[in-house]
Amino acid sequence: MTITDQASGPQPHPPLHTQPHPLHGAVAAGHAPVQTLIRQTRRSPIDTSTAAPVLDVTIPVYNEERDLEECLRRLHAYLRGTFPHPFRITVADNASTDGTLNAAERVARELREVTVVHLEEKGRGNALRKVWLASPSPVLAYMDVDLSTDLAALGPLLAPLISGHSDLAIGTRLTRSSRVVRGPKREFISRSYNFMLQSLMGAHFSDAQCGFKAIRADIARRILPHTVDTAWFFDTELLVLAERCGLRVHEVPVDWTDDPNSSVDIVQTALADMRGMARLSKDMVTGRIPVAQLRAALARGPLPAASRSQEQSPGGSLFGQLVRFGTIGVASTLAYLVLFYLCRNLVDPQLANLLALLSTAVANTAANRRFTFGIAGTTGVARHHFEGLLVFGIGLALTSGALALVHSGALPGGTTPDRWLELATVTGSNLAATAVKFLLFRLWVFRRRPVPADPAPSTINAPADPAASTTNAPADPAASEASLPQAFDPTTETAQS
């Protein structure tokens, strides 16, 4: 009764009440060329009239023998009583060593909507990626096995995806309307981590780690192949990538009660997440993740709000820009001091200053362009670097003038300044130059230029394939949304959240 990972060996026959999980075929399908996608202002509503499961809820588990059966029965009863469409619950057992797999199979033999996938590799990210890419359902969700999140939030989570309003939906424990019961240590770590995501990576979502998320399958198949994390950072990687691709992420305040028996090591998880942030930033900068191409293919078409700088740039917040600029500035200053010290052993101080400052200026401009001000792609890159070199000239003038001053014989007794005084001088003048640099970067170099009006906005909505205009789209869109029951009505969902 268990569908095993195809990579681990022969696959037994699937249960009669489920469809096979063609893992390898679905992964391959996820690599469809992005240029074949259609950019549109809104997604089509999900077709809920089919007999296939509209919703597939994945429960990733590792050694959860004690809690799994109760969780599955509770979730199954809730969906049977409130969700008006066919659904499926998939238990993703990722390398459990206790009786978790046997418990899941026992429930699956009794409840026809429950199926089981066994994976030989451990990791929540690995389990979700494989199960989601293999699922035939148009709406995919996951939640933690302890069901810490009140299931009443499931309706508002799914409604915007079914209606086509949003691409992803996440539960959040960090808004004022959320009700959360957990210890101060977990609260502090969670808020600190999300603060770092917003400050350093320009994220707009409030809670990256809440185990209560959903995504449209058509979107998942496009972006999941570009994620690589196999563990807890998978959630953050997915959300950051979604935002950078111009997708709409809907947030639902949740009622959440901490599980005191959770086996998650929050300190090690936090450290792994920090490493994940560095790796993800590198992947986007080096082009391993083709953000510009994905955004061109997936982002919703422009709306009037798109002319606002806050909408265009993930780095629009002044505070966030200051934090990211300061972080890059610290790294640049350290690199500058090392280069100055090394060059000073070979050349005079003015030439050492020029070489050190010029070497770090180009990298500093590129890093601030991408991370501080949220500008990706090659559009305007030559102009940005040229203007950045002009700003570099101001910094060179300040540091060179300070060095000239200390070498002008102004010291008592006409003594020659030592290396440490030179380092202190260039550090102080470099800090002053940094403040000037931020103002010029923000107000001149990376200032958002007005976006010209689209001469033919009607062409944006026209699909490339005439047949695509009728895919999953009812004749009367209002009738489609009205067909959703009250609990899943997108209009009432917005009010609830």
C-alpha cells in the first residue's frame, strides 16, 4: 500500500484509490523552457469540477510514529467536513527509522484519501520537492505533523489560489492579528531570522518558517526545479525566489500553538538557514538561478501600482537599504584595509590608496546594485558602474586628502606617521565617504526612473496560444468565484486575513 521512492528500487503497485506518483517524469516536466510561458495580469481559476483531487496536502514526517495517526485522522475529518472538492493527503516519510511508515500505511488502508510516499533521503525540502512535482493536483499544500496551526486557517489559505488571485499562500505567526503560544526563545529566534531576511535579502513576507503553506501546481512546476535545499531552508528559498520572480504571496494570520515535544534543533536550524541565505544570494548573483528569465515569464502583467518604486524594488525601504548597504560597506572596508596594507608594503601611500579603493569600488557598486537597491539583469549596468566610478572619485578625494594631510608635516616635531596612523586616517575618511556614497547611490545612481506608459496594454493579456484563453477559465468568472463555498470564498478570505 506504499508508493516508494523510485530511486530506491522497484515500486510496488499503488493503492486503487490513488494515482501513481511519477516522480522522475514530473521532475523532467518541471524543466519546461521559461520562454514558453505566458505573462498575464491574473491566473485562471482552478477547475474544481474534475474528479481528480483538487488539493494535495503533504505531511512530511521523520520518526513521528507517536503523533502521525492522530494527525491524519484529525486532518482527514476536517477536510471531509469543510473542503467541498476532492482532496488527497500524502504522507511523505523521509527515511524514518521507527514505525512511522507502518502507521501511515495502516491509516492509508482505512482512509481512501490518504496515500503514502516513502523516500530514502532525509529532509523536509527533499520530500516536498519530490511529492509536489509528482502530484496531479492543481493546488499543493503542506503542514507540520503536529498540526500546531489551527485548521480554521486552511480555507483562507487555499481560497486565493483556487480563485487565481495569488500564486502562493503562507500562514504567518508574526502579525498583530495572529495568536501564538510559544516560548520566548523560539519567538526571539523566529523574529530575528525574519528580520534578517527582510533587511539583508529584501524579503516582504513576514514569516518564512511557519509550517503551513500552499502553492499552485502550475507555479510549483516552474520554480521548484531551481530550488536545491533539502532541509528547513527550503521554505525560505521558495518564498524568496517567488518574490524575485514577481509572484504574489498571500499571507494568512494563524492561531498557532507550539509543540513542546518538537525534536527540531532551532539553533542548528538557524545556523543552517544563515548558510542557506549566503548560498541563495550567491546563486542569484552568479546566475545559477535565472531570476530575470523567470520573472519575465512568470510575473503578473503590469498594473498601475507598478510605477511605484516600492512595488518595483525589493529594496525600496530606507531602513532595509541602510542595513544592506552597511553590511556591504563593512565587508568592503575590511577588504579595502587589507589591500591597502598589502600594497603599502610595495608602493607609496597615495598609490596604495588608489589601488585598494579602485579594487573594491567595482565590487561594492555591483553588490549594492543587486542587494541594496534590488536591481537585477543587465539593463543600465554600464551606466550604473560609470556613475559608481564617479562616486568612487569622491571617496578617493576624501581619503587622498586625509593622507596628504597626515604626511604634510602637520604632526608635532615633523615626525613621519606610522602605518597604524595611516590606517586610522583612511578608515575615518572612508567612513565619511561611505555616508556620501549612500546618499548618491540612493538619490542618483540607483534612483528609479519613471516607467513609460505601455502603448498597447491590451496586448499584455492576450495569450500566445488562442486555445490558452479558454484553459480552466469559465465563461462567467463571477460564477466561478461564486461557486466556492463561504469558507473558501476569496472575498470573505480577504476580510478574514
